Amino acid sequence: MTSETVHLDGHIIDSQTLSRVLDVILLQGGTYEITTFRIGTKREEPSHAEIVVRAEDTGTLHRILQDIGQLGATSPAHEARAEEAPADGVFPADFYSTTNLESFVRMRGQWTPIERIEMDCGVVLDASGDTPRAICTPMHRVRKGDRILVDELAVKVVPAPRKDPLHVFGFMSSDVSAERPKELTVAAVARGMAEARREGKRILFVGGPAIIHTGAGIYLEQLVASGWIDVLFAGNALATHDIESALLGTSLGIQLRTGVPMASGHNHHLRAINTIRQAGGIRQAVEQGLLTRGVMHACVAHGVDYVLAGSIRDDGPLPDVITDVVRAQDAMRERVKGVGLAIMVATTLHSVATGNLLPASVQIICVDNHMETITKLMDRGTHQAFGLVTDCQFFLKELAARTATT
């Protein structure tokens, strides 16, 4: 038998982390002995466990340690190992792949925080200065010769925080459901936005074109103009149909005031794009007085930053749309700094993409009339998301009304 001692800290009982770690050990063919166990006696007080993990061979032990390491079990005996990147944009074969949970790596006998944590990246180690650094780095940013972390046994992952029933979203801590009281949920979102403001955190809004098609654009415009949104992520479609509605009163050629299709309305979005391209961009169209209302006008007028990320199906696109997906990801990475709350409404792809970039410490509200969108987001690792299954027009109308009195 071969063995190693691991430590487990935090709210490991009520979050069921301890039981999950022990289950993994047994399922992988190992055994365990808990040699130290201190239970926190207050809500904010963490617990601590020291567990001797045993296995028949080193290969089995290594697999067990890898798996329980993702649950927060760490071994103080390991020091970080690195290998050089063999080429630009290429990790070593055994690179450590990050999660979105707060993480540390053991360097020079100390736990060093991994900076800018997000899921599905590598870690560049820099031990050149007095204080070692570990930097979460997407694959395309790696350069030949960078020292890349390869020993995941030297990583400490902080388990996801427990669901606190006293939190503003505490009543939403169960699985996604279409049967929650929706007004109560929207009220909680409004309180969460106010709480983020008090804590000095930024609010990110991620939206899809259904917001415009359903006539909810006026409520999103109101939220932007009222200062509740700090940054907007969307695609060509939301911006295009928002501008179409501002210039021509339609979305996909349908009159928003009457719901009646207009003659030749199918080309209205192209005419809107053409107008903005002729002006040189959305900001220029606002400055020239061509665009006087709508979500994108409000973003320009009130200094709200935005990233419009393109896709293969885009018409035009608008000059502001970033058509290189890697550049779009990097632009989004820069703008999620300082975000404490993300509200994702009626967009599957942008929600999943944004969730991949956000650390688990950022609270996420995902709103869609299809439960599958919310479950896709969570299934891809964004476990901190709360879901609300409802129509985006109802949600934004109610949210705008709630925040107007907050």
C-alpha cells in the first residue's frame, strides 16, 4: 500500500464536500483514515480535516489525489512543477487545466493565489521576482518558453461556497424550476443589484435579440440609462435589431407597437446596419444625431462599455462587432474585471461563453423561457448560476420597475 495525507478546509460538512471526497476515494479503489477532524462551531467558522489516503499502487493513488484535489483536498507535501511551452499557443502535454474556483499553487513552500482565475486555461508560473506569481492564461496567449504548471497535486482548489439560505438569492438555491414565484425572484435580483452597488462591484448584462423582438428593449434601455448596468455583452443581432427598432420602429420587420409585419420589413435590419456602417459606427451615429434612442444609444450616451461578439450567421455586421472570436474573448476578459453580478437574459451561446470567463465568486442570474439554456450553463461548470424560467419581456419590465424604486 502507498499513502498520502491530504487536508480539507472550509464548510466541508454542510456543503457535503467531505462526503464527496470520501466517496471518490472508495469509488477509485482506495481507502482512507481521518486522523484529524475539527468542526467549526459558528456559521462563519470553517472545519478542518486531515485524511490519510491509501491505495494499492502509486498510479491509483495519483488518480485519487487528482480527483479529490478538484474538490479542495490538498497535499502540503507537493511543490509546483513546471515545463516550458514548446511553441506559441501550445501547452506542455501534462499541463494543469484550471477550474473557475478560487485556486492556489504551492511555490517556495507557500500557497500562491492563481491570478485571473477562469475555467479551461493553463497556469504560467513566474518565480523570477521576490514574490512568485501564478497567472491563469488561455491557450492562445501562451508563448514559447513560458513556464507552465504541470503538477496538479501542488494545486489547492477552494470548494464552491455553500448555498446560504440567508443570502439575497437563498430561496433560489434549489435546482432550476419553472414554478418559482417570479415576482419574488425579480425582487431578489433588484436587491442583489443594489447590494452589488453598495459593495462597489460592477454589474454585467448579457443579452440576446429576443429582448428586442419581444418589445423589452425599452426596459433594458431604462436600466442602462438609470445607471444599473456597467457593461453589456451581446452579439450583432441584439444591437442590429435595437437600432432597427430605433430607426424604423420594427424588429425583424415587425412593428413593435402593433405586432403587424411591414411591407418589405424583412430588409429593415439590413438598412439599419447600412446606416450605421455609413456613419462609421454606433458611437458616430449617436454623435451625428442619427441614432437618438434605444439600448445602444443609451450605452453610448451614459458611458456603458459593451462588447459585441460576432458569429458565422451575422448579416453585415455592424462596424462595432468583433468578428474574430479570440479577440472577442479577450475583449470580454478585460471587461469582466470587477464584476460582482452578471445577469444573462435570453441567450444561450453568450451566456455559456461569459460563464466560462467568470470566476465562481461572481453571482450569476440566468433568465430564459427554455430551461435547457439554464441547465446547459450549469452543466458546463458555471455552478454558481441561479436560474429563472420566464419570458424576458416580463423579467425586464418587472426589473426596471423594481430598480426604479430601489
